[in-house]
Amino acid sequence: MSSSKNVVTVRTEPRRIARPSSHKRRVTNSLSAKHSNSRRYALSRATILIADDSCDIRTIIRYLLTDLGFAVVEAADGNEAVRLARQCQPVLILLDLCMPGIDGWEVATRLRADPALEEVPILAMTAYDVSAAIRAALQAGCQRVVVKPFNLHDMARQIAALMSPHSLLAPHYA
């Protein structure tokens, strides 16, 4: 592994942070890889966009993602989400479906229409636990939908699944 990349392990169990040995002076974002149900990713501070009108939700997810080694960009409404996605070219977008300005369904549709962003995976977050809302999000171009309130371990699993090479080859539209 080259020294310019961080190695991040996303686990489905409670995490333990691997402490670097005393002779290592570099900071590491490695999570314990002792368990067989973990996945490893080589990242060079890949950026994830969080688009949610709730500051609390954005903060919780930001802590999760930065702990996993990602750089995070935040948007508080749909218009800002589209602008920041075009500006920073994230590797993944976490998108609330109900936001001020333009809603998450419209944001997903606009991002899919942009050639530079049409392949970026979108994980929709919603408080609507209704199959019609979930189906509409998938038809708008979201790969997965997480219903709020969500468990952080479940969120980490969803992110890991979207970051895997197999899911990047899957079609984006339902």
C-alpha cells in the first residue's frame, strides 16, 4: 500500500479503533480489521456530500464519515446540494428527500441529468416509511433509501455497499 492513501475498514459490529504502534509517527484512519465481516477501502480523503436540512443529522453523519476517513461537504437545502455536488464532485451523496428549496427527488433528477454526476451513487434518507416515496426515490436515481431514524451501523453498512466496486457497476435507475 502506498503511504499517500488511508486504509479504512467499515465494520458491521461495534468498532474498535486500531491504535498505531508507538514507533509510527503518522496518523492513521484504520479501524480494526480483526473481524471477518469487515471491508477495506483505500481512500485518499474521498469526499462525501451530506444534504439534509437538519443540522443535527448532518453533524451525526459528519462524525461517522470523518471517523471512517472521508472528507465531508454539507448542504442545508436542495439548491446548495446541487451547487456543491457540481463543485466538489463527491464519490457519494447522502440526500434527504424532504428539504427546503428543491426537494431530494428533484435534486436526484438534476444530478442524474448532469454528465459529470450521473454515476455518483446517491443514498436517500427519508422519514417517509412509505413504499411509494421509496419507489419514487429509486426512480429519481437513488441507489438506496434509508428510513429515519436510522442506526449508524446500518448507515455504515449502506455506505460500504455503495462504495464497493460491484455496486458502482450496477445500474442507477430502478
